Amino acid sequence: MLNRLPVLLVCAAALLAGCAQPWQQFQAGEDSSAVVARLGPPREVYDLPGGGKRLMWPTQPMGETTVAADVDASGKVVGVRQVLQPTEFYRAEIGKWTKSDVLVNFGRPVETSYFPLMKREVWTYRYLEDNVWYMMYSFYFDNQGILRLTQKTPDPLHDPDRHHLLF
């Protein structure tokens, strides 16, 4: 049995690698109705330049993913991806992006707050970094709605010491 263990581990890894995520099951050029048929009605829809739409399926407030499908003006899928991840967050441009840009790119935040001494409104999103670390990504806006700062922190919801603090 011990000599079969490496073979079993390789087989298990191959099976897991073959599991496609929901956002990986679509091809550019498909009709948007195919995406809606498989994922259900989008919970959020935003207008894109050129008459297109961004359809979103968030798992917030407790989940860490938001699937976004970009659809052109004719209803054809341009691309489908999971947007709550570092490569997407790092596209945000300090001093240039607005609340509207963040909303269209990531959907509604899991929480919002206002820090009066900083004079900043903060929008926060849950996400899973490297498929391991439960994190929060925050966008800080000035009073004109311009992005001034971003920050990532561990998600306190998944802090192993959290339960000790409650009692």
C-alpha cells in the first residue's frame, strides 16, 4: 500500500487540477444567455463603454469571489473572470479611479465605513489570496469620490483567535 501512495497522490492532484472554476467554463463569442443559463440571473449589472454590460455574480458578504462577465453591445461574451483577486485590485489607479470605477470593476463592497479624521470613505471586499489566505481589500476615497489609498489586511472573520476574543 505504501508504494501506491505516490501514485494516488499524483492522481488526486491531476483530478483537482482538472476541475474548472465557474468563470473558466465560458468562451469568448458565446451568447450571454449561455452564461445566465449556467450561473443564474446576475445580481449586479453595470454599463461599459461602447454599449456593453458587465454582469456580476458576487458571493459577498460571506464569500470571497465575484464572477464578472463582460458582454458586448450585441450580447456576445467578451470574457468571464473572477474579479476579487490581487491582479484585478492592483489595476486600480490612485488619484484617477472613482467610486464608480471601483463599483463597475468589483461590484458592491461587503462593507463601507467613514473615517472622519482622515476624511475618507472606505469600501472593503473579502477575497482569497493565492487560494490560501482570507483577506480584505479596502479602497479609501476622498470627499470628491477619488481613490486615494488601497490597503489589504487579514480577514478577521477567519482569524483563529477570533473566537477567544468573543468570550
